[in-house]
Amino acid sequence: MTTVAFAAASSTGQPQPQRDPAADLATFFDVSLDLLVIRDLEGVIVRVSASWASTLGYRPDELVGRAILSLVHPDDLPATLDSATEVENRRPDAPVRGHVNRYRHRDGHYVTLEWRAQKFGDRIYAVARDVTAKIAAEQALIEAKAAAETANRAKSDFLANMSHEIRTPLNGVIGIIDALARTPLAPEQAEMVGLISTSGVTLERLVSDMLDVSRIEAGKLELELRPFDLDEALTAPLDTQRLRAEDKGLGFHVERAPNARGVFIGDSVRISQILGNLLSNAVKFTAEGSVIARFALTEDDGAPTLLSFEVEDTGVGFDAEHDAQLFQRFSQADASITRRFGGTGLGLSICRSLTEMMGGRITGASTPGVGSRFRVELPLPRAQSLRDYDARDLAALAAGPQPSRLLRVLLAEDHPVNQRVVQLILAGHVEEIVTVDDGAQAVAAFEAGTFDVVLMDMQMPCMDGLTATRAIRALEAARPGVPRTPILMLSANAMAEHRDAARDAGADLHLAKPVTARDLLTTLAMLTPS
């Protein structure tokens, strides 16, 4: 008579037969989807799961008694041996390390496996999982990332080169038109010059916007934190857009809090760019009415100083459904905006990126047909107290006007049109301009004469501007007691690394082409205050 042993009753109240541990283990080896293996310390397989057949094509009985390392890819053997040694000598409380290698399939190809193993007595118990697809996907992701980075670098290099090639002739167009506009012209001629000037400025802004987007995407746009006068940072965009507004018959009003002045620490160029973009859009999209710029400064004890400015217009506006698209690249409120007013839709995107890089925020609100209002808030620490700033201005007024003199200028520029642009701009503002065609001639002229300032192109034949600047600084170092001569780098290379290279070579400032009379004369005044 057969005797059957029963365990405790189940939840249904029916007694359950006792399980045979050996049968459970056999079942586990039969149903496991992962690869299970038991081997001895010599590396000989004692038992494997049925899943080896589906994953590697071997029946379990074919593998028992076989050296497990005979299946490993030859290139993976050294690392596999190291892993086996680590498992055999691992302390009981040490963490289990994983290992990845390739095992040969029965048909000859290799499968990538990820292993976990533990020693117990004179046996090694291990489990593996097929990660061939996972590793292939990770490798594809790495290759795709590398390809994307290469493509991004190529795009950045292409945009930088195109920027240089476009800026060089554009410098001639804008510079000569700027000089021509300051000569006596008939009304019809003045109108044509104005149209050419407007088109040139639009093209220059397009090139600058594309270059800024490229630098932002590549993570290469860096802020320059230095002391600056807020008045100087705001004057240029306000004056420029005031003239545009007046040409359209628009009112242009500036409201400024009394404490919104002084010397601060920040990137004045980028702050001017943000304000200029917002004002330019306001003037462009407003056919009648006015544009208002408001400036305020919040200074609370213990809180960062916060500069805020608003630009409000009475233009076309936009509705709520287009609000979310405002700060996206290449996006405008609707297609009719592009047809009526032009533009790439990059300006607001660049404003947002620059604002966020400075730790601030930008918002916009509008009513269609009524107008728009954009607000920017930027943390901006003071470089000196407002009391000290006002005291400095009072001292300058008390000293009275200082005598000025004409300058001797050394111009190193290989492009004939760009040479003529600078000569036309500086006519009547300098005593003499000595013009040379390359860096080597510039160094020779500097060694032979005395100059108040050097205007240096960056890319020239024979010797480039960076090499020439370093050579000039070396000549100065050999003349103790002689005052340092300011060097202004004039270049169609307008990326951050170009400005850094100019500064590292010894240049005082970098001015990107195209160069206008205002830009050049203002910069020269900064470099030669006497």
C-alpha cells in the first residue's frame, strides 16, 4: 500500500502534498528564462538550465563535464579569468560584482551575457542573462551621440566660417554707407542710403542671431562678468531704437527709477542685446502709437539687487494660444507676422537663453490689436555704492572739460575695402593713420614709430593679428618705462573663443565686424580717454 504524506491544509481547507526539494530544483532549472549553471572549482560544468538550449543552442547534457571557459570569446578570457578568481576568493560579506562577456553559440556566433556568481563550498553557482540587444543599443546610442557631437561641431564651425565670410563684405557695405550718410546728400539720395543702411543692419542682425543660436546650442556662449556703467549699457539700444521709432512717427518714452544707475557686475553686452532685441521688436511690430521702456532696481537688505526692465508697445500683439510659442526658436505668433514684418523668430529665444544664463527670467503678455509687454528681471550686484558713484560724477564735473588731441593710429588690415571703411570713419578724428597689409608689416611699423592705438585685423596673410599682437607686446616688454599701447582687434571672427584668443594674445578689446562709426569711435574713446 502506497503512503502519501500531507502537509498543513491550504487556504481552501484541503491538505497539500509535501514538496520534494530535489523536484523543485529540477523544475526551477527547467523553467528559468535566465541561464543557470553550477560548476566546480576547476571550471567544469556540473549542471545547467534548459534555457541554455534556447539562448546558446546547447542541450544541457552536452555541457555537463565541459570546461565552461571553452565557450568564452578569446578576447574576453583574461577579464573572465580575473572575474572567476574574484568569485572564488570573495569574502562572504563582500558585494557581488557583475561581469559581462561573450559566449559562443552552437552555430558559431557570439552572445553577450551579463553574469552574477557566488561560491558555496566547492561549487560556484552562477546566473546569466542575454544582454546582446541591450549592449548593442547602448553602443548605438554612444555612436549616435558621438555622431551628433561631430555634426554639432561641424555646424558650429560652418556657421563660424560663414559668419566670417559674410561679415567681411558686410563690414564694407555698412561702414561705407555709414560714412556716406554723414556727407551732404540730396533727399532722394538720403532715402536710398537709409534703405541700404536698414537692409545692412537687418542682415548683420540675422548673422549675429544665427551665430548666437549656434553658440548657445554648443554650450560655448560664455558670460563676461565685469564692472560696467548701467547708463553706458542702456544708452546704445535706447538711442538706436529711439531713432527708428521717430522715423516711423512713433512716440518713444523712457521711465527710469532714480536708483536705476551706477556701476554693476555683469555682462553689459548681453544686457544691451536683450534690451535691444525687445525694443527692436516693439518698434517693428508697432505701426502707430508709442513704445515705452521702464527701468527699476530693487535693493532689499539681504536680498540680491534685481534689475527689471519692461518694454511695452501699442503694436499688433498676440493672443493667448500663441503665448507658449513666443520664446521658441524659429517661431513667430503666426505666418502672417513673417510675411508682413520679416525676421527669423530667433530674437526672443536668444533673449530667454541669455536671461536664464544670467539667473533671471523673462515673461511676455499681450492683447491682440492693443499691444504687448515684455518684462525681464536680472540679478545684478553693484560694483560700488550709489553714493560713491554719484561722488565720482560730481568730481568729474568739478574738474571741468579735459583737453583732447588727435591720435596717431596704426591700422593692420589686408582687405582694401575694410581699410577704406576705417579711414572714412576716422577722417577728421585722428592726426594720422598708418595702414599696413599684414601682421609682419604692423610689427615693423610699431617698432619704427609711435602710435596712440593699434587697430589689428585677426586674419591676415604672412602674419596673423594674434601673432602680431604678441610680437608687439614683446617689443613693449623690452622697453621698460614706455607706456603700453592699446590694441583693438577688429575681426569678422565673432565667436567667444575668438574674443578669448584676442585677449590672451594681448589685445585690449575685440570689436566684431561689421564696424559702424559709432562703435569704432566709442571704443577708441574708451581705449584712449586722454
